[in-house]
Amino acid sequence: MPIVDVATAQQLLDAIANAHAGDEIVLADGTYALTGASCNTPGTAGTPITVRAANRRMAHIRMDAVEGFKVNAPYWTFEGLDIEGVCANDNNCEHAFHVSGAAHHFVLRDSRVRDFNAQLKVNAAMVGGTMTA
């Protein structure tokens, strides 16, 4: 699996936007201020896309967004992260993760997620003319 090391919020956003099946996006210790990220590239059963902390819960992601990670593709894994909603208005931090449609085999493991109205939202969406959950 290709390892993509990131140490800034922009590097993290770029790594997610340009991800390929099998990428392992590894966050250095530190704080990452984000306003959301879309996870649209599909992984596969044998080559999932992983976003993880280099050191368990030492990558602190601070989200100021209605939806933090929008996962719309299959086989995304998030692991060992510390994710906090930091919106000035509580109504603006709805979901840390919004998983929908073709995003089957989503994994959130060994992470701390807090201060969102719903840490995880999962729902169906139309995919190729078929309602998929």
C-alpha cells in the first residue's frame, strides 16, 4: 500500500482529494483545522483507502463544518484519530462523518469523535438509478 504522509491540513485535504485505492494517508502528530472533506474515490476489499494517525489519537482534527468527512465511496477506513467539532454555533457542527450511497464497507476504528450533533450519520442515496444504503 502506498503511504502518503501528511503534516498540514492542506496536505490532508489534497491527499483525500487525490486518493487512490490502497493509499494509506498517515497524519503526523499535530492539529488539523478543517471545514470538511469529501471522500469520493473508491477503495476495494483488497485495497481500502485508510486515513490514520501515525500515533494513536495524536492527530487532532478540528472541524468547523456542518459535515466533516463526507464519505460517498466504498472501502474507506479512519483510524486512531481525535476529531472535535469546534463550530461557534452548535447548529453548524452536524456530523463528523456523513456516510451515504455507495460508501459500503466504511470503517471508523479506535478514534475519539466529539462535539457534533451526530458523530456519525449514515443514509441511503441514489447510485446508478438504484437506492443504495
